[in-house]
Amino acid sequence: MIRNLSSASFASLSAAVPKSPVTLLTRLVHTRTYDVAVVGGGIVGLATARELILRHPALSFVLLEKEKELAVHQSGHNSGVIHSGIYYTPGSLKARLCVKGATMAYEYLDKKRLPYKRCGKLIVAVEREEIPRLQALYERGQKNHVRDLSMIDAKGIREREPFCRGLMALESPHTGIVDWRRVSLAYADDFQEAGGTVVTEYEASDITVAKESPAGGREGMKYPIAIRDKKGTEVRCQYVLTCGGLFSDRLSQISGCSPEPCIVPFRGDYLILKPEKHYLVKGNIYPVPDPKFPFLGVHFTPRMDGSVWLGPNAILAFKREGYKMYDFDIQDFGNAIFFRGLQKLILKNLMYGVGEMYRGVFKGAQVKLLQRFIPELSTRDVLRGPAGVRAQALDREGNLVDDFVFDGGVGDVGGRVLHVRNAPSPAATSSLAIAEVVADEVERRFVL
């Protein structure tokens, strides 16, 4: 069971030294000094904090999260799929991490007895011109060592998905589904059981080199980095790792980093299949990706709670944590719309973007795309569902940044801070493998 401290509790526990013996958790909070602080309580931050404390059990660790609960944004607003690694360039880090991460995820889920379903996935070609791209995907998956891939014909599609229509499909039997937020909280349990401290409602607003020792400190400047929140609370540490997700670029700029790559938020709106129509879908049904477009396209995704999600689209979000169509933040919107990289991406994909916005407003247009795979589907069968916001890193030329981006900043603070500005997608599936890479980078840069 996760035991979190809020920022208010953190401050109150720091105000006075209790006369009676205290637990390790309280003692660490009172001193407010740690060897390593991890900023960001999403799945990447939690998996990395877990990996680091398991490697270095003698060090003290704290994880700081700005929300009241952990893993409530990208880690709690996603499709819940355990991907197999088909799509990615053979030999790329992204491909290796996904394949390895999926294996590690299944092993972890089994060890922790967390529920999941290995329901499989079909990537379905509905038009003849898609078949060569489907064949290329099969060859790519083979090169990536994705297990048990096979090409099936129209009859094979109907045997696996009786209501799905297609000419050919690529079957991935080891694709699965899980509640990634539940997995994230299991990582947090591991972290705390190993001695780590979790502090919620702590929004880091400043990361600087401290000018003096902590009050009453006997170890001089052993903890030279100060992390302050907007309430004035301070955490002191030797080293800082940030995994800020939707705010990774802003966290990086605190310590003097470049504003690029810039995080641009894209919202994905889902439809939900009505319960009486769940029989239409058994497993994941995906389209053949079109290389002309930056995002994958709509698909059918069963969920652990028994529901079936349809979608998503991909449109610019007017707020980084804006899950509703009319959520708006002037700073978030201004940062995105005036960024040269987004302007170039829009110009390159103008009609695609207009189509995505149209389908986001008109439910029937979204259903029409889905009917290419399941013709029996109608607008009467679906309801508007939840949305997620993706932290998409963009460079100045409008290219989607796919691989790791690490940054440290400048000056004295730069040698003690590591920012994970981008982690390869799919980050949830790859989280345990990503954590190993980030932990390796931490050990390379810092003397732990």
C-alpha cells in the first residue's frame, strides 16, 4: 500500500523535531535531505526511481509529484495496451526497448500477480494498396524479434474477429492489455518498500545550487541542490533526476536548458462501445499505418474493466493537461502555437489535421473510419468516452522526436541535474527497460 506525504504534511513534519523515536519515513522527511531526488510521479519516473533504489539501497531517495496522487496524467490516461514492438525501425533503441520492455512487463505482472490479458492484436489491411505495407510490417517485426507473428487471410481474420472485415492481417498474439496506472502504483510500492519517500502536492518551481547548509546540518554542503515548490518548501539533495512528461521542457528550462525540443500536447478523444455491443470486438484491432501521416489512426481496444475503447483521434490540446475539448491555458496554447516546429508540422499535415478536428467534433465521422473494419458498427452503438493527452516532443523542423533526449543545463547546477526530456514511446510498455537506460545514464553522469 502506497504511503504518500502531501507537501503540507512534509512541511509540518519538518517544522519540529519529535522527541520520541520516529520511523525511517518520518526521519527522512524531517531532515529534508536526500542523496537523489526524482521529480515526476508518472510511470517513467516511478520505474526509474524503483530501479535506482534497487541498485543503490544504501542511498536515500525522494520522489516529488505535483498532483495529489501518482500517475494521473499520461500514465493514467492511455489505451492500456502492452505493445509488442512491431512498428519500430529494426535495430533502433526504440525497437529494442519495446521488445525487451514487453517481456519484462509480463514477468513483472506475473511476479506481482497483477491482472492482465494477453488478448492479441490484428493489424488489418482493408484495401489492396495497404498489403505491401502490411508485409513490410511483418518483416520489420521479424527483424525486431517479435514473437510468433503471422500473416493471415480474410478467413483467418473472421476466425479471430468474427465481425471484422479485411483482406489480410498481421497477427501479434502476445500483444496484451493492462491497467498501466495500477502498474505504476506497484512500482511506487516497490520504491517505498525499499526505503524511498514519496511526496505528493509538491510542484517543483526552482532547482538551484544552495547558498548555505541546511539549518542544523552537520555535513556542510553535502546536499548542494535545492528544489523549491511554489509554497516555499525546500528539499535538499546531492543529485536531481526529472521525468516531467508533459512539463519536461519547462522543468529543464529551470536549470538553464534550451527550450527545445518543445513539448506540444496532442489530445486523443475516444469513443466507447455500448455494453450490449461488446461482442463485436474480441481483441485489439489496428489499422495499417500510413507513413504520410504522423500518428497511427483509430483502433479498437478492449480494456481490463470489460469496456471497449474506439479511437483516438489526434488534435492539438489547448492545455497540457486538458482532457476536455474546451480546456484552455493561455501559456500552454501560446507556447505551442508560436513554436516554429509546430507551425511546420501543421503545414506539412494540414488536411490531416483538419480531418482529425472534424472527426473530434462529429462522432459520425469517427464511426465512418471504424466501419472500414467492422461494418456492423453504427453511431447508435457508441458513446463519447475519455481522452488522453500525449506529450509530443518536436524539434524546430517539425519532426516528431522519437528517441531519448537527456539534458543537464548549464553552470554549477548542470553537473548535478539530469532531465529526461523525452523517452521513447510506448513508454508504459517499455517502462522497466527505459528505467534501466535512464539509471545507466544517471550512474554515468553522477558519482553515486
